[in-house]
Amino acid sequence: MKRISHPNQLNEWKEEIISNLPSYRKTVVISSGTCGQASGSLQIIDAFEQELEKKDLKNDIGIKITACHGFCEMEPNVIIQPAGIFYKQLKPENVPEIVEKTILQDEIIPSLLYEDPATKQKIEIQTEIPFYRRQKRFLTDNNFKIDPTLIEDYIANDGYQALAKVLFDMTSEDVIDEVIASGLRGRGGAGFPSGRKWKFCRDVRADVKYIICNADEGDPGAYMDRSLLEGNPHSVIEGMIIGAYAIGATEGYIYCRMEYPMAVKNVSIALEQARKYGFLGESILGSEFNFRIHIFKGAGAFVSGEETSLMASIEGRRAFPQQRPPFPAESGLWGKPTNINNVETWANIPMIINKGAEWYSEIGTRTSTGTKIFSLVGKINNTGLVEIPMGMTLREIIFDVGGGIKDNKKFKAVQTGGPSGGCIPADMLDLPIDYDTLAKAGSIMGSGGMIVMDEDTCMVDVAKYFLNFTQEESCGKCVPCRIGTRQLKEMLTKITEGHGEEGDIEKLQDLADAIKSSALCGLGQTAPNPVLTTLKYFQEEYEAHIKEKSCPALVCKELIVYFIEPDKCVGCLLCKQSCPVDAISGERKQVHVIDQALCIKCGACFDVCPKKLMAVSKYTGKKKEKIIKQSSQKKN
Amino acid sequence: MENKIKQSGNRQNELVHILHEVQERFGYIPPERLAEIAKKLNISESEIYGVLTFYKAFSLEPGGEHTVTVCMGTACHVRGGQQITDEMERKLDIKVGQTSADGKFTLETVNCLGCCAIGPVVTVDGKYYSHATMKNIASILKEY
Ligand SMILES: Cc1cc2nc3c(=O)[nH]c(=O)nc-3n(C[C@H](O)[C@H](O)[C@H](O)COP(=O)(O)O)c2cc1C
Ligand code: FES
């Protein structure tokens, strides 16, 4: 195949690809993104290859290797098409049985099916699993169908059709009007209307303009951008080319975080292919439009996700943020007008063009249209990526899609928006999620991380965790952020270590407010949010730490003890052997005892004690003091 | 490397890219290379020093034979990532950022590897280990 130099050729190519598709009786779709590979998907692929070879089924049964399907907890998993049978958490040993029974004899293997934690029912078909059924997978549906290293797969699924439409049937104004009418808002954090941002940049006169795709995905716990780039890189690239046409840019950058090697790889392959077939470069699809995209690998700094820092980083400098205005639309990369959008924002564009703004704006809420991908992680049953229409309530997301809290524990809070966001408590579970409701609750949408926390999570510890994060990631350019976040972190550390004093809560509040109003960039301005929201919704937990020197969630090391319950311990030696500091004494079949003076509270004994015994407990407050006293008396 | 520098001419915009290449090739940025890079890019050595110390990706000292990285992202944190780091520090008898006495392991942390659903996550030389526990750390290290 040579360069495509006319939309008709694109359609001919598409027809050709579709008519040449091998007519397999069945296809095994294997998800093999980063999570998949981390869980052993490569061995599963090998096992299927070998088994099909051995049984001489290679011409009859296909294997399709895709990236992430989103249900990462169940990796490695496969879907057997066309029936759509879903098998989870596979081991290579399972493969011969799958081939023999399911593929050759249409027999289901119950032990490999997903079991709904709520109903205990086994579910055969992937689309009927509640995790998937409640989603609206417009952006992520192609992740089931596409081998990201094959541009043909993208073309066969209507790839680059939106680009052809834009280049030949629409003016740049039309494109911008369509994006404005869709109501699309930026998926990278602040939720700025994308069409309006494009228009600003379009309206600036300049010889050179740039487009940037922000793939720095710094929010720890969010990974939808990784999944899109790994699983369907051409959709992001197509979105960028359309944006470039609308704005009048000739060059673009994808700034991808270095912690995502597979995303960097798949994007690089996709760029190469797009150039080869004429979707990038000179005279795209035979039109008069020229556009190039480069990939830039980040170097491990959270602040470089902030747009002005990101541009400094591309220029080869330290990723320091800059005062805005001027906004990047006027003066961005190398002082030229620049439009930057997040990965997911770009991925929405081809869909908006293909299906139209009217269709798009019907999804979601009035002020937040479309779907949003959330990463549902933490103490939740169905962890993974979920794409849902804006406006779904937290309860639906966490309990219906997410299957509720792990081990039947109690839900305590959900953290959204990463280090810039906040914790939302249980009594706000019926909040419909969109940009505005989350902001009203004191948090933000951010990039879509949702970290679910149960009763065993200490909210003061969570605040400390985030402040530790922002303090380490502060670039140090402005004082409120550099000094302020350190002071916040030190105060939180003091409280979690049991040295909190009367008045600390007010001091935290004042300091947080001061940083919020005076920091230079978004990092500092939002860094206090985790503290402010936990203070607002979980003040009693702070008070317990400060006044009673106790950690109700039994997390803060300095405030708890581990204790072996004499009436439950059977003397199995497991904890004794696992203790890294030999703090546990006791012979086989005798009750074991922890020497509290030696204990470093690593939690190893708690983890290894068999679940059916649960002989190791944690205590805080007065009970803790009593246990320590008893332990030292016993020694003397 | 020589080639890369020549190609990039006088442009600072190649700096991060070049540093990545040098880091990948040597496992660190040998300080004696700075002058060379500075000359070729026509920027000052102190500018390069400023950039390379700003980013976590680059190091001026060689690391151990293997790099152990523990994820300290939020999702891994709520599933006990800190305990994993603590245990690694004890097992290797070093602190994060250091290399074990026998030169075998360098211990690092990272703020999210994007596999948050299968945490806590540990990588060794880029190989992923999911659902790390205090119990299985020893067997991970034993592989090397
Ligand atoms: C400290 C900080 C970190 C950020 N990190 C990211 C990031 O990792 N990815 C991202 O898309 N946007 C990030 N942003 C937001 C960007 O500055 C910018 O608003 C965004 O890329 C615009 O794209 P959008 O309009 O499509 O959302 C960050 C902002 C701040 C203040
Ligand atoms: S938080 Fe550890 S991989 Fe994302």
C-alpha cells in the first residue's frame, strides 16, 4: 500500500482491509497492555499460539492481541469471539482446556468465569458483566478490536474518516464551531471548553503555531491516558491532526511520561505508520494541509504536566511554570501560539466529527457533555478503567460499576483529582459527577483518578501522603508552594506522630488558605485541597489524632500497636518467622508475644497471620498505652 | 552519542533527548561528558547541570546492577506501598536512592506506573511484579 492521496483511496483501502480479513470461526482476543503483561499475558499468548499450532487450528481460530480492556483486576483475561465469552485471571495451564472445551466444543469452563461479588453469580458474556454493562464505552470500545501496532485495524474501524471529512468538507471555522457545539471540555484537569481554546489560538496571527498533546499523566492513580495511547494511539493522533487543521498549526508534540514505555513505543509505531500512509507530513490525504508530529519523552517531574512547564521541558529547560497571561494560545512553545490538550480530549475529537456535535452533546449533563474515563482503584472490588457518561452518581460508579468495597468493608471516602483534588465522604455518594459538582464539593475532576478508601484508610495520613507528594514535586520557583507545602507536611507529620497540639487545625486551615491564594501555578494553588477537604469532612479524625493521640483507622504507626491475642494464637510460628527484627517470642504451639520495645510496626505479623485465626490485632489510644506498659512490665 | 550531538546542532531542545540517550547507554550521566554535550549544543555546562538535576530520570552516579522500583502512587499507597518500600529498605539494608553494599541493587520509588489496578507494583529492571506483599518481596529479589 502506498500513500493515501485522496479520501476515495482511504475508502478503497478500508474495503480492501475488510474483505481480506481472514474468516476465522472463532477469535481469541487477548488484552496485553502494561497491566496485562505485568500479570502474565505474554505467557498466555504463547500458550494459545502453541496450542493452536499443535492442534492444527491456526487457519481456523484467530488470535487478536490488543492493549488494555480496562478490567485490569482480572488480567490476564481473554474474550472468545463471536460469542463474547470472558475468562479471567488465566494461567498458561488453563489454555489447553480452553481450546479443547470452549473453542472446539462450545463448552463453558465455570471456574474461569467472572463471579459477581454482589450476587455470587457467574457471568459468561463479557458485555453482561456489571462492570462493563453500566459503561458507555465510546472512546474505549476500539480497545477491544484493535491491535495498536496495526494501522489497518484502525482503518477498518473507521479510522481517519473524520480527518478526511474535515480536510475536504469542512472549513477550519466549521471544525471549531462543531467542537464548541459539542460542549467538549478539557479532560486534563481544569475542564476548559476545548472549542473556545482552539478559537483563541486560531485567532492569533503567526507564521508558526504548535499543537501539544499532554500525555504526562502525573496524577498517581490515574492511567486512562496510558490506556488510550497504548490501545488506540491513532485516535489521539487523528484528533491532533484535526485540531492542527482547525487552528492552523504545522507542528505538534506528544509529551509522554517516561514511566509509560509501552505507550511511548505504540505511539512511535503509530506515528511512523501515519507518516508512511500520508496522514502526516506534506499534503495530507492529497489536501494542501501539512502537519508533523514529534514524540517527546518526559523525564520524571510531576510539574511538567502543567502546561507552561511542559513547554519549558520540550525546549530543553527545567520544567518551571510561568506566570499566565500570556496564555499559550498567544505565546507558548518558543514564544509561538500553542494549543495544548490532554490525551483524552484529543481522542474525543474524531468521534465528535464522525457522529456530530448534536449526538455528542446529548451524552452527559448540560454543562459537562460526553463520557469520561475514570480509573477506579484502591479498596474497590472491580478495579480498572471505566468510561461512563458524565452525571452518573458516585454511588452508581462505586457500587454498580465498581462492585462495591473490597472484603465487605465500609466505604469511607473517594479521592478524586489526584494531588490537586480532595476526598469526598460517604454522605455525598449521591452526587452526580461532573466538573461543576466536584468543584462545589471542594475537589476537582482532574484527570479522572478515583481512589476509593475504606474504613481502614486514615484521612490524616492521606492528606500527609499528598502533601508529601506535592512538597517533593514542587519545583521551588515560588515561595508559597516551596515553603508552604513543606510546613503543611511537617504539621501533618507532627499530628500523625502524636505530637499534635490544640490550635493545629486552625493553623492548618490558615496556612492552606494562604498557599491557595498566592502560589504561582496550579500545583501550588491546588496543593492544599487534600488538606482542606479532609478537614472539612473528617475533622473528627484530626481531633482524635491531636486530642486522644489515637488513629481511629489504625494506620499511623506511631499511634498504634500490634498485639497477639492470647486466646486466638495457636502458636504456628508464622508471625515469628516473618518478623524482621525478632520482636516476637514463643515456641511452637505456645502463644506468641510481641516485645513492644523492639517492634517497628512493619505489619508483617498482621499480614501473615492466617485469615481464619486473625490473632494479630491493632490497637490505638488508651488500649495501646496499656499494652505497651504490660509489655515492658513483663520484660522486667 | 557523537552523532546525535552533531545532528542536533546548537539547539537546547535536544538536551533532554540526549540526556535520555546517555543515561540509557551508561546507566548514568558520566560527569566528564557534560563538557562535550555543552560544547556541541552551545549551551553552558551549568545549564546542563541544572536541567539534569531537575529531572528524576537522570543521575550523575552509576547505579547498581539492577534497579528495583517501588510504586508510591496513591493507588499503591492505599494498598500498602509504603510497607513494601520499608521492607525493601530493610531487606537490602539501604535507603531509597541508594545502592546495596554488594552493588547489586539500587532502590528507587516512582509516583505511578499506570498499573494502579494491580498494586502494589514493583519493577526490577523494567519487569513488572503485581500485588507485591511483604511476603513475596524476598522471592522477587531472589530472581536476580
Ligand atoms: C501541577 C499540574 C500538573 C498537571 N498535569 C497534567 C497532566 O499530567 N496531564 C494533563 O493533561 N494535564 C495536566 N495539567 C493541566 C495542564 O496544565 C493543562 O491544563 C491541560 O493539559 C490542558 O488540556 P485540556 O484542556 O485538554 O484539559 C496539570 C496542571 C498542573 C497545574
Ligand atoms: S499508583 Fe502504583 S501503579 Fe499507579
